Amino acid sequence: MEQDLDRGLADFLKAQRGETSFYEFARRTGVARSVLQRIEYRQQGATLKHVAQIAHRLNYPVEVVLALSSAKSTTPNCGDQSS
């Protein structure tokens, strides 16, 4: 289950980041670039603090990010991208 959540969160972050650089995405989310890279490349699991920070900065409820991360299907890009 934990590996599924890590994979789901990595997929969610990839979908949200799109073609944006890790540097710019880190600036947008408030999470260090190196941490985002390690999470996306599944070299590190995310802490609840990181998930909450990312969710807040991307205008998602934490529950939605966790639900999308635990879903087996591809995660949609449905957050507010205007920030």
C-alpha cells in the first residue's frame, strides 16, 4: 500500500509539474527542489507535511491529493494552475 501511495504521489507530481522545471515547481509548491525530485523519482517517500504543503500551494484539499495518489488510474490535472 505504501509503495502504491508513493507511486501515485510521484505520478500526481509529474502530472502537476508537466513541462515546468523542478526549480520553478519547487518555488510554486514551497518544497525544496531536491525533495520534489526524490519524491517524483520514488527515491524518498513524502511526509504528510510535504503532502499538505504541496496540496495547499496547488489549491487542492489534502484529502484529494491523497485520494488521487492512492488511485490506480492516471491522475487528472484539475488543480488551479493560476498561482
